[in-house]
Amino acid sequence: MTQFHPRRALGRTGFIATQLGIGDLADRALPLDTLVATARRAIDAGLNLIDTAPGYEQGYSEEIVGRAVQGARDRMFVISKIDDLEAPVAPQIEASLNRLQLDYTDAFVFHGLSSLETFSRLTQSGAGFDQLKDCIRAGKTRFGGISSHHPDVLRAAIEAGLCDLVMFPVGPFVDARYITDILPLAKARGVGTVCFKTFGAGKLLGDTAGYNQPLQRRPRGKLSSGGADALEAALPRLSVSECLHYTLTLDPDVALLGLSFPNEQDAAFAAAASFAPLSPAQMEDIRRRAVDARRDKGPCWWNPDPEA
């Protein structure tokens, strides 16, 4: 199995992160020990950043992460999230730490902060960002930031100097501003970039509405004989390597992947091992085919216009 090594600093955190990170893999249909072992498999491959949130399977994800990092905590960068943007921050962080069974995380980020109005409220005196700073001073976490599905919010947060790291979509099918505006801005300001949606929630790899959810409606095609009967059309798709090579060519600090099963890990690890930066023509070809691969698979909620 491919062995990963720390590659570069995650923005101004100074933590030297691996090229790939471990995203959520919680599934209450599977035993806790199985999920912990799957996460440990990625950690044993050298990956040293792992992400979770209270809302992922109602806390199950945090339980998995807490168990998985035991014995490897000193070399791991653990990110969890503040899910309720309207509620006090400290009690949410305490609840997460209890589920994780950790004294602190490396970062807590405001989860899904995608409204400028909500962002403005969180920046008021004594509100969310001030409360998060209090938790940093109290040693409950080391760094703060946001996870967002809107380039305008990301720009505002980075320019305000409120983020040590930001989490946002980067992949073959995302709003172009994430790539042309936010990624270079974050790098210029020393803000770490942890990027997701490389596979478009699975839409780019298979016939799914996202995260293994079956399509409710599928396009219909004609029989080759020209008869009136219809067949389910085979939908276009990209490969794991094409998607991951696209994201790695754009060079975020960390590409955060689901890695939910050993076979998914092996496919991603092999793609990373074979990576060489793509040419502009190759990038354009993948981008063009990604438009076809996501068509008829429902909204892409990670873009400001999910139907675009």
C-alpha cells in the first residue's frame, strides 16, 4: 500500500500535512470497530489529517475519529466543526470533545457557513468568532476557520483575517471562483486550504445523486433497434484518477477524501501515487466531461447555484 509522508505546512498553522486527508466515513449500518479499523488503515498509510463533525451520523463520526486517533494523536491534525451557527460555541465544542474523548482538537471550524448575513452576525462583538477565540485561548482547540459552500463568504472571512484554515470545494465540477479566486487568495494570506468534493459527492464517478444515494429518476434512451421501448441510459462518468489528478494539479494544501472502504482507499492511494500535474488541455478535457458526468444527478449543493 502507498505510504504517504507530510508534504507542506497547512497555512499559518505550521502543521506539515499530507497531500490527502481523511474525510467522514460514518455509517451507522456498520459496526464501530469496522469503521475505526478503516480509518486506522488510512492513518497507517501515513495520512495525518482527519475531519469530522457532530452532525455526521449524529455524533457517530466523532466517536470513530476519537477511537481511530488513539495512539497516533501526536502526529494527527484533527478537525471538527461547530454545526449550529446560532447557538453558543463553547457548549458545542465541549460536547464534541466528549464524543471524541480528546482534550482538544487541532481546529474547530464553523460548518456550512455559506450566508453573508450569518457571517456578519458571527463577526459581531461577543458572537461566534469571538467565542471561538475564547475556546482557543482556553486550550480547547488550537486553530479556527470555516467550512463554506459560497465563494463570497470565503473571501470575506479570509480578508477579515478570521481563519487559520478554510474548507471548500475543489474538483472537476465546482463553481470556478473557488479555484480562480479563493484558492490563490487563501495561499497569499497564509490560510490553510482543506478542499473537498473532488469526486462531486460521487456524482462524477457513478450513477448517484450523491454519497451513494440512488438516482430517483434516470434518463431514458431508445433501443438500438429503434423500437418504442426505452432503456436506462448509461450515464457518463470520470475515473478516480482523473478526478484526483485534477484536484492535485490545482494544489490545495490537503485534498480531503471520504475513503470509506478499503477498496476506495486503494483506488485513491493508487491515483495519488501515479499523479503528475495535468496540462491545461487535459484539465479542460476533464472539466468538460465533468459537466456531462454530473448531468441528471440532482443539485450540486456545494455551489452557490446548485442547479448550474
